[in-house]
Amino acid sequence: MSSPSSPFAMLSPRTVLVTGAARRLGRSIALALAAGGWQVAVHYRSSEQDAIETVAACASYKGASAHFEADFQDEASVKALVPQVIGHFGQLDAVVNSASLFEHDNAQTFGFAALEKHLRSNTAAPVLLAQALHQHMADRAAAGETNAQGAVVNLLDQKLWNQNPDFMSYTLSKAALEAAGTMLALALAPRVRVVGVAPGLTLTSHLLSEDRFAQLHALSPLGRSSTAEDVAATVRFALENRSITGTTLLVDGGQHLMKFDRDFSMM
């Protein structure tokens, strides 16, 4: 929790919407923020039971939490999400865009449908959520809350600084989100800050064995890439430091400094 002298103490309890928070990295971020005193709105698309379990885990830190469904392929569903969160908690102070579509394609298999699908989920939805948070902050300011300031954290990827030919549509969508972060930081200031957090290889998947994941995780100048705890701590830092906007924090053990010819899952 923030100390009484913290500039954030007066805003407590703060509420954050974490997208894709039912499982994996989004869940770790939600739990870290709940442990830090935030009320957490847990977004999910189809993993409702996982979302319920994340809410229960967040509630163990004595803060309020609730789950909200939205399909990020559907613009109307995205636009309804922030009003639903505000209706439940009374206000919203931050959005963490962790939900991400990650489907394989390359230059040979690339097509309009794959790119559009990734852009909707990974780029357009975060922009709409930032837009909605900014409007909410404007409404609060009009109601007399003169110091109201929100924050958006967009989860990116170290591969934007270390490109390879795999996952072309995914990479293009994250590159667009990185550019959008700069544009939004300018357009939404001073009411909303926008910060990127770019992890390296953080969690294993069905594409990697545990042994192979450990080998790849060690491929960095520091001998280890990011953990879920590292990323979650950086997200919290970005949300709570009111001087940061329009930049990206790379949390990858330096993996972006090394050349990889393929995506980790293809190595």
C-alpha cells in the first residue's frame, strides 16, 4: 500500500482494469496490483472460470475485484467494457493492456484476415480503452476533481527491437501499438499517461518444453530474461510514477540487444 505521504494515498482505493487477466501474465499483473492496494477489474474473453479464480486471489489482499467479459474482435464489446467497470467500482484510474492475440504467420502465409484479427485485438482495442479512460478523466475533472490523472500501460514485446520473420501479423500489431503509445501520450496529456512495457521471453507455452524454455530464457546478457514478477513490478512502477509517459520500459534481461534469427518458439 502507498504510505500516507505518497501522492497516491489521496486517490486510494485506486481501480485498474487489467485485460487478459484470467491467466498467465495478465493474472500475475492483476495479483501484483491487488497486493499493492489496487482494486482490480479482471477482463477475460472466454476463460470465465479462470477469471473467477483470479478475482478470488485478488480479493485475498482485502481489495475489491470483479470480472468482466469482452471480445476484443468486437468494437461494441470493447467500448462497453470501461463503462461496465466504472458502473461497478464507481471510477477507473488505469488500464493495463495485457490481452494479446499471438497466432503464427510469416511472409509466405500472411494475409488480410490474419492481420486484421491481430490489429483488432492487439492495437485497436487498447486505443479504444485509452480513449474511454481519457473521457472518464475529463468527466471527473468537469465534476471538480482537478488533479485526476489516469494511466495506460501497454504490454509490448522485446522483438520490436530485435525483429525476426516469425509471427508477422502479431509483430505488426505490436509495432502499431508502440507507435500508438507515442501518439496517445501526446494526445491524451495531461489527463492520461501512456507507457509501454516490453518483456522478453517470460512464460513457457505448449510450443516449448520446460528444458528448452530454460535454455532460451538464459539467452541474454544478464543470463536470464524476464519473469512474470519482473514484468508485474514494472507495470506497477509505470502506473505509480507520475513523471513517465510516451516511452517504453524493456524488461528482458537485455534480450533485445542480441540477434535472434527466429522467434523463441521456433528455435
